[in-house]
Amino acid sequence: MRLNNRERRKEVGKVFFDLSKYLLTTIAIGSLFSKDVNLATTSVAAGASFLLMALAYYIAPLDKEP
């Protein structure tokens, strides 16, 4: 079964959104267990997570009108 372009975009958007969630979760849990939190590393990881979230938003197609 071949997926059309809309379904592919939807799946890729889900993957990027999941990656951003996993990255944010890793940052949050890592900062809880780390004795010294590096602000630069945390900032880069948070920025990458928000970039992935923005990509997921723009890649995923809009819902069709009923």
C-alpha cells in the first residue's frame, strides 16, 4: 500500500514532534540528576528541540475542511 504525499508529511511531522519531546524530556531529567548544569549545552539542546517542534508544525499538513 502506497501512502500519498499528505500521509507521508503527516508521519514525518509526527516523527519530528516525537524527537522534540524526547529531547526536551532528556534535558529536564538530565538537569535533575546532574550536579553541574551547563547553561550553554542546555540552551543548545532546548533550541534544537524547539526547532524540531517548529519543523513538525510546518511539515504536517493542515486538516482538510469537511
